[in-house]
Amino acid sequence: MALVALCCMMCLAQAAEYNVDWVMNMHGWGNGRSFAAGDVLVFDYTAGAHNVVEVDQTGYNTCTPNAGAPTHTSGHDRITLHRGTNLFICSFPGHCNGGMKIAVKAH
């Protein structure tokens, strides 16, 4: 049991945190960075002016939130990455189409 706890602590200690200034025209955010499952993105924005919605590929491509998609609205949202592609959009009208979306692949 102690070994499992130690392994979990080591995984958490290795997690990185990345600040995301959540604004229009996010194209290229994350280029040159390497992300891992367990890393945390911290989305900073003005609460009430934007949100962060976790979507699937269709939602990302069409800028349309999926039914029941997790939606974050605090203005300082902490989201832990899962293994694979993590997709985020702002669902306020015109924001996603204005480039307020990112795709982050975590290994």
C-alpha cells in the first residue's frame, strides 16, 4: 500500500501546470510544448465574458458544445489533462469561430 501511495505522489509531483491566457485567436498555443496526462491547464479570462467547454472532435470542428459537455466559468479554471487529445472551446457566440479554441495532446 505504501508503494502505491509513493507511486501516486511521484506522478503528481511530475505533473506540470500551464497558464492559458484564454483570448481570441489562440491558433498555435501549445506549439513546441510537450504535455502529459495529469498536467493541469489553468485558463485565465474574465468571468462572464468567456467560458471553457470540454468538447469532442465534432464539437471542436463545428464550435458547438456537446450535450452535457463540462463547462467551466470561474475565470481561473484548472483542468487536468487526460491521455490523448483534449479539446476546449469558448461557447460564447463568435468566440470559437474567432479562434478561441485549443487542442492539446497529452501522452
